[in-house]
Amino acid sequence: MGAGISYSRVGTMKSNLWNRKHLLSMRDIGRGEILSILETAASFREVNHRDIKKVPTLRGKTIINLFYENSTRTRTSFELAGKRMSADVINMSVASSSVKKGETLIDTLATLQAMNPDVVVVRHSESGAQEFLARNLNAAIINAGDGRHAHPTQALLDILTIHDHLPIMGREDFQGLKVAICGDVLHSRVARSNAQGLATMGAEVRFVGPPTLIPAKVEEAFNVKVYHQMDEGIQGVDVVMMLRLQQERMAKAYIPSIREYFHYWGLTRKRLALAADTAIVMHPGPMNRGVEIASEVADDLERSVILEQVANGLAIRMAVLYRLCTPQSRS
Ligand code: CP
């Protein structure tokens, strides 16, 4: 699997079908656009396996990474993606910036914009922060996660990872593919962006979790089925996507105890046997072992594609940066 894979089997392709200045959410991204990004990512994947992992594609372009929340995977993969394409990449550490002296988000971005970057990658704890910035500033903005709202590059890398495994599942495309997104859906931007992106691709998405951790009226808003029993929710599914229990966003008690949560909602090998025989296990990371997922499942490379998600994250971010930094690639 990997570079060279044909994307035509999941839909009619137009490799230039991407005409956006910003990437803010998956809400209105069409199937053709998603396929177009997957195709571009597949072509960049090859670069990451070379001896010399560098191409001149974005020479002379400037990318600023501005992360107001912690990140390992997203921040490093955006940095590496830019550097592998020869862009100048600046990582602004909020902890040592003038944000700590009280500078507002928009003043910070306006200051960075005066340096004329091509793209600013932003992670922020407030839902909608990047949409506000995109409306008020000229720089191209990539949403690297905002509150519980959206994480579009995570959804794209997850769709790419699932796409890689369609042949093993005996499937031609995403039509009717059953995906269970399990656990702390309430606080998860990953769940929301994946539900939107996967539904666009034709998958049947389930949200599986305790009533306290599933948002109200979510069926209509996200076109998903809701299950409040883990064993029922993952029955026969092709993909089990586990979510991190985001205890740092919990101001009140949403679960009785970690021990009880793992008992009822943790993914164990025994529980995974309820899914399809060819089902894959995904997790956006960081994982809480023994909370939402057992190590015996997380480390089982026959079923777990968690590290493939990380590798695909790099390729997807290269593709997105390429499309946003080079307007000629979008027309
Ligand atoms: N999946 C994800 O967004 O991970 P990080 O918080 O480490 O970037």
C-alpha cells in the first residue's frame, strides 16, 4: 500500500479540484476535494521514504505554526511537512511569545501577517478562533484544531488511512462502510471532523459512548447513529476509532471512575472480536492506555493502524500546505 495507489476507484478524480484559500473544517469539503487531497498526499508519501527526504516544491514560501494548545503529532508533522518541501518554517512558542504579555489573538496574527507568511497553521482552545482569523486577516489559515469544533487535517489523514485498507476489507469504496467513533465524542473535534468527512465519502458513521459524553441532537447535526452500549455500537463495524478521554476539558464529573469507564467503554481484544474480522483500530493520539484502549489492542499491528495514521498525517499536511501555498495548484 502507499504511493502509487489508485484513487480513481473511489470516485472520479480531478487532481486540481481544490480551490480554497483556507482549510478551516470538513463541513463543506466535497468528495472530489477530499479525493484530490488524497491523491496529492499519495504522491508526497514517496518523498518520505527516500534517502534524501527533501523536495524544492515550496522553496521561498513561509509557514508559521502558532499553537496555543499542546500538540505532538500535528505540530511536528506540519513542521516536517514544510521543511521536507523546502519552505521556511517558523514555530512560534506561545509560552515564550508576547501572548504572555496580554497580546490578543488577532493582534498576534496581524503582527505575524505583517511579515507576509504564505500560511499560518493555528491550534486554539476556542472553537471558531480560526474562522474569525480567516474573516479578518489576509493570510491563508489552516485549522490545526479549535476547541471541540474541528480538526480537518486529522480527518483527512484518517480518511487516507481507511482508504489504504479498503482492499483488505473487500471494499471498492467508502459506500456503506461502517465506522464506529467511540468514547468521549462530546469534547472531540476529531469525532466531528471525521463524521463530516466520512459521511461525505459515503460511510455510515456511529457515535458510541455514554450519554454524558455524546452531544445532544447529534444524529441530525452530523447524520450519525448513536449507541450507548459499546458492544452493540461496534458490532460488525469495519473501523473502530477510539477517542481520548479528554479529562482536561472536563469541569464536572462525566464518568463515575476511570476503572468503570475502561470496564464499559475500553477497547479490549475480547470486545474487538465483535467488530468485523477485517476491522481496523484507529486512535488520533495521544492514547490513554488502560482508559479508552488496552495495550493488547493498541500494539497489535494486525489490527491497529495508529502509527500508519501518524505517517499519513505527514503526507496529508504536505498536500494541504502545497495546495494552500501555491495558488496555481488550486486553479
Ligand atoms: N491527533 C492530534 O491532534 O494529536 P496532537 O494533539 O499530538 O497534535
